[in-house]
Amino acid sequence: MGVRARRTERRRRGVVESDLHWRERRAMIPRASVLLPVRDAAATLAASLRSVSRQRLTELECIVVDDGSRDASLAIARDHARGDPRFRVFAEPALGLVPALLRGLAECRAPFVARHDADDWMHRDRLALQVAALDGDPHLAGVGCHVRLFPRSALGPGMRAYERWLAGVCTPADVRREAFVECPLAHPALVLRSEVLRAHTYCDLGWPEDYDLVLRLLAAGHELGVVPRRLLAWRHTPERLSQRSAVYGPDRFTACKAHHLARGPLAHSPRYWLWGYGGTGRALAKALRAHGRHPDAIVELHPRRIGQRIQGAPVIAPHELGPPGKLPLIVSVAGAEARARIRAELARRGWREGADYVCAA
């Protein structure tokens, strides 16, 4: 065989081997399915997809669902999939985030489903560490991780405080304790067992679908853990859906909390004690009234409020609060330091968080 013939044969074998490798990777049963909905994210999508391709856990698939993009997002996703057969792209009409998530979930084949967003970046160790955590503890239904919000110049005090608060959520006990304060796990950082996610799935109820999912999982008795490392760069800009849609407004988070409080800690008690009647407490009390839940008394520190009646409930000082067990107590105070002081005082008096009271900011 001459030199030219040998070169031609090597090229032919290379094409065949490359095609075989492509088909093998496509047929591989992945360890993790990355669920990535996208709409009009052409400016950030390529970097987001590259961060998935570079994962140390290579046995993955990425299900990209284009939700009616009007920019080049679909073309960018398809171009990336041509170079990495672990990516599958589905083009859908603009039906919204929850239908896109459900469409993608139907295509996920792995035992674990990892959420990811089109404008975020994964640390290359993210999936390996989260899957290892789930493999190591069969009692966990899912795990989150800590996040780094960016760009830093766009962050106000509220989001910086939320990032710090998330960094303090490190264990399943932390997740459960803090669940009604804020969403204790960043949804784009969450990995869930696929059978658990399919059993509880995403619902479009007019409030944040990710927070609703976390609260439903906890209510069903599932444990959610955290890998206490910053493994996701979480973009925060005014263009993000959570900043543009009324579904993610503060009143909708409060409505979601009230819905789950009424079906959880307050399920068997139409009356409760409320600690705090600032803006946070007032909003929560109003939302709970829609579920037939009314405060029997309101605990306040403000001396001019003590002795008054609000919505028919007497305002009392903390020392007037009775012993635990009579009625459930909802501590609705926004500041973390104030909540810490209240928790310490209640513990000193024998109140058990999660059994006798919950914090709901």
C-alpha cells in the first residue's frame, strides 16, 4: 500500500472511529441529566453550555429546551450539540418556564436531574460533588450547593444578604429550619433524584415554581442536603426572569409560604400566635387570612403597640407569651440577627423550633 493509500485508510478509520465514539456517547446511560430551559439567552448561552461540557463528571447528558427564543439561542444550542453528542436540543413554542421544564424532564434519562440556567456557569466539580453526595447518602432526595452571585456591581444589599444567608445553609437540618424564611436552596444549583422529581414535579400555581417544589418536597418528608462549596456562578441582572415576572414578586413568595404554612404547621390550627407585625409580619398575616388562619395574639417589642388590638388580636409583650404547646407560633421577623435573638429566647424558655414554632420571614 502506497503512502497516499495509507493516509486515505487512516483518515477512513478515523472517521469510522469518531462516528463510533459519537454514537457510543449518545447511547450511554448518563449519571446526571442537566435540565436547561432557555429563552432569548444568546448573549450568555454559549458560556453556560461550555461550563456543562467541561464538567469533571463526564457521564452526563444536557437537555436543552428552547422555549420559543426569538434570538440566536436555538442555533447556538444546536451548534454546541453538534460538537458534544451529550447535548440534546428540543425546540418548543413559547409556553413558559414550567412547560419547558416538564418537556425537558420527560427526556431526562439519568438517575439524577441537575437544574441549570442559560445565563449561569457551573464550577467543573459541581456535578461530581453533588452526585457523590447523593450516592453517599440514600436518605437525601436532593442536594444544592453554595453560589456566587455576579456581576457584583449589579448586586444591591438585599441580594448580597441573601447570598450570605444561603452560605449559612449547610445541612438538611438547616434547609428544613430555614425553609419558610426564604428559599433555602438556589434552584439552578439543585440536583434531585429523578424519581423524586417526577413524583412531585413542577407546578405552575402563580408563584415561584422552585420554592413551591422545595416546600412540597420537605412537606412530603424528603431530606434535602447541601454541598457547602460555591459551585455555581449565579447571574443576577434586571433581565433575569425572576426580576421581570410578577410570579417572582415578594407578594407571590409570601402567598407561597402562606399556602404551605396552612397545609403544614398550621394544618390543624386555625389560630396561631404571631411574633412580629412589621412589614413582613403584616404581609404574612394577610396572606394567611385567605386560608382561614388568624392570629390569636401578636407578640411585639414596640411599646406603643403593646396593649392594642390588631385585626381583633391583642398585642402582647414577649414575656406574656404562654408556654409552648397551646398554639403554634409563627416568628415573622425579617432580620437575621433579630431572628437569632428570638430563637435564643425561645430555646431558653423550652420552645422547640420545627415542633412548637417556625420562622417565616
